[in-house]
Amino acid sequence: MTPVNFVDVKDNDAIFEGSGWDAVVVVTSSLDNIEFDEISLLASHGANIDARVGRSATLLFAPGLAGGRLIVSPVLNYASDVQDVRGYADAARKGLSLAKEAGARKPLLVVSLSHEGKYRQSLPVAALACGQELWQALELREAVIQRDTIESIGLLVSTEQAKVLNAIESGRHLARDLCGTEPERMSAPNFAQYCVNAFANTCLKVAVIEDRAVLERDYPLLSAVARSSFAVPRHQPRVVKVEYCADGDIERSYFFAGKGVVYDTGGADIKVAGGMAGMSRDKGGAAAVAGLMKTLSILKPKGIRVVAELGLVRNSIGSEAFVTDEIITSHAGVRVRIGNTDAEGRLVLADLLSHLRLKAINEPNAQLFSVATLTGHVVRCYGGYTAVVENPVAREQGVGERLQQLGEAWGEPLELSRLRREDYAKIVDPSGAADVLSSNNAPSSVTARGHQYPAAFLLKASGLQAHGINSDKPLVYAHVDIAGSAIEGDPLYGKPTAAPLVGLFQHLC
């Protein structure tokens, strides 16, 4: 199954029979706002005999329209103060699902546009929601021949708009595959190979580090997490390095660390009472970053350089497992006392960020990000929303606010969290033997400031703390916790969302 194909349709006659499309799916805030008279008349007539029309997604017999099918899917609570552009996404998914059930294979999506601020991106948001609706798990696609699938979706957009949407959806499709696949099929080596295959014949530079000696030398914290997995070849860790560099002058530089814990048992501090289920999804950060790189490779935006490092590791249990109380020196030379082996993601990210820090120091307008399904606390705080924790340099430049505005406009809303002095107090090693404590020994979900203080640890353990506002080389850094937003529906086995790929892409471009 390839990503859904969006086709630009410039001729409004595409709504009629004989155009090659086999259904018309209308997403609208009101029957009165439908732009096409033929559709408006049919919808109004339908509402006279079926009260559901305009209140829920409904299928109408529509002679003369494409495929003889008209599906009207309303945006509910459009005028509500608390509704946002995701209302268009919800309506598009319901309408597309109904079209598929009715036998349509090439529906035309018509979005009654609103130019009001919060709905200004309603058309692309609705289109991308169709991609989310249609994605099916990689294991299912590999085991069962897929039939009766949607072949393409027509959109009343320009060729360039369709190209951008297809590129974004290609990246999101890759991210969902990487995040949502079970831990053997998408082990660290398989994840790395899946990326290599996805990036083949593109403009991206790709390198995979797998040699144990190199990993232990250059990524000591990551290698500690992976220590018990080295004995099993199919579970051994990988670091995937990916770079996009535009032709011509580079005006802005971006650096991404992606957490790719392909399975998290908790390690020696083992997850109990069913807490291990769903932990094959602990690689959502690396998956989203990989998807972002895929999108960039297709669109080739000008003026930017983007460098990503994906830390792929299985946090296994065994006699070789690292344990709480160990002191391990990070790549940045910071002595880290392990507070809990189930707080492994921040260890992986710290080494990645240290490497990226060295690359970013002399680059123009550099910004660094870590993207991770990091804490249960962020879910307790914000439910299904992403959280961003900025360093003071990023906050001074309004990076988090920009990400929040873009996320709101594109249907990936996020919350801003403030880094405080109390967060640094939490990472002090009481013994004084280590420079920093990785975590306390309680679950983040019951720890005050459980998703904020890991950002303080990442700044200290990666060496980024030395690049604050008053330093000679200040660096923008934002930590993006997607533990609540990486999956929709069932928290263990729901569909991956690829968040925050869309918002990050808009920020870059």
C-alpha cells in the first residue's frame, strides 16, 4: 500500500458524471455554504426528506454527479468558540469512510472553504486527514492482499498544492509505518533498513552506525540502554544519520534528535502490571523525524540545511542490562547517574543532541530539537496534545509560540511548557559523585513537573546548557514530547498520527 495520491483538479466539471471520479464528498460548515449550485440543490432536497443531511455524514443518490454518489459531511460545531480546524479533519474522515464503504475508489473531495483565521488551512487539513483515515498497519498490508482501496483523491487545488500535500503524506505514511509496526518486524536494524530503503535515490545523505565499538565510544549513554540487547543480533542498536542540504546559500539550519526505542521493557526497572503493552510505539519521535526528512527530500525547499540523528535501541532485560545507580559519562563528558532504567529515552537523546550540538555551533541560525514519546506525565497534563519545552534562547526568539501557531492552523495543536529552576533542582545528584541525575525513581506520571524537568537533564547531559543566552554561541533548543499525540484512539494499539511532522515542516519551510 502506497500513500494516498492527491490529484489536482482544476476543472469544476469534475463534479459531474463522466469526469473519471466516482463520488463527490463535500465537507462543509453549512448546506448554505456549498459553492456548487448542483450540489447545493441536491443537498437541500436531501435534507427535506432525511433530517440527517447536514447533521451527520450521509450518502445521497445523485444522478448526474460523479459516480452518482454525493456524500455530505458537515463540520460540527463550526461556530463554537472551542472548535478548531480539526473539525474539518473529522468531517473529511467520516465522509471518505462512507464513500469507501459505498464502493468509491476515486472520490473527489470538495471542501467548502472558510477564510476565517482558525479555519484558513481547512482544505489541506481535510485532505491530510484522509491519508490518516486510509493508512493500514504494515503487518496487515504484508500479510493480506489489500483490495477495495481508495486509488486516488481528487482535490480542487493547483498542481503545486497537490505536490506539497503528496509530499507531506508520503512522510506521514513512512512515519506511521515506522512507529506503528511491532518490535520484531521493526527492530532497530529493520527500522534502519526501512529508512535506507525509503531514502534511496533521493537527495538525502544517509549513514547507519552499527559497529559496537563505535557506538560505545560515541554514544555511551545510548549504548548503556542497549547493553543487554547487543547479545542478540536482531536486537542490536543503530544510529541513523540523515542530512538534507538545499542547493545554493544556506540561510537556516535545523538539527533533530529522534528517540527510537523500538521496544521498552523498562530494563532492570521492569514495567509491571501490563505496563509493557504498547511499548513498540516508543519510537514515535524517530519515526516522525524520518518522515519529515522524507517530505523534505521530495519538495527540496531552498535555503535550509536539516540534519537528523535517530537513536534506535531496544531497552532489554538481562544479566547485561544497565542498572540504577550506575554513573556513565555522556558523549559531552557529563557524568550521569542513572536514576531509573525506565527513563531511558532521555539517555538516548542526550548523546544524539551532543553530536548535533557540535555540528550546529558554527551553522547559520541554528535550531535544535529533540522529538520523543518521552513521558507519561505529558499525557496526564495535556491528554492527547504535544508539549514543547524551550530553552531560554528559543523562548526569547519565540520558537515555541511559532510552533504553537502553526500547529493550531494545521490541525496539530500543542501546548507550551515553561522550563523552571525547580526542573534543574530535580536533576542534582544528592551524592555529588555525578554531575547530573537522570531521573527520580518514580513514574513520571506521578512526579511533579514530570515532563518539564527531562528537558533540563537533556540540556545538561548534552552540553547544550553551555549555549544559553549569555554564552558566546547561544543555541536555540526545544524539546518536543509527543507521548500523548503520537497515537490516536486506543492508547496501546491505536493508529500512529505522525505528529508533529506537519507543524515542524511548516516551521522549516
